[in-house]
Amino acid sequence: MPKTKVAVTIEAGLLDELDLLVRQHRFANRSQAIESAVSEQLTRLRRTRLAEACAMLDPLEERQLAEEGLGADLDAWPEY
């Protein structure tokens, strides 16, 4: 995927920690470290949104809907 250059303002202490990781060869450079951090955070946020959406479901209502759907399917099945 093509990459786009951006300017980022970052707290000096965070940049020091980032540079230490680069010096320790945990990342090839600052860009790779920041890209990795952003990617991981976005993945975590996607999982969190899914969990939050699931938490809003009413288990009783979901069970009733499932049972209603199953009952309709059973009536439509041919008898063996």
C-alpha cells in the first residue's frame, strides 16, 4: 500500500522513548515505530467497538429472536 508523509507533533519524552527503541533495533526508524503504534491502536479500537456493540445487546431479546427464527424454519422443512 502506498505511504503518505505526514508531520506529527509528539511530546519530547515520548520521542526520547521512541528513539531508544530505534537505537535498540526494535524498529528500523521512527516512522516504522509510529506506524506500528498507530496500527496496533486502531486494531484495539476496532475490537473495543465490537465488544461495546455486543454489550448493548439484550440476551433475552436475542434468544427470543433466535427461537422465533428457528420455529419458522422448522415449519418450512419437509417431513422425512
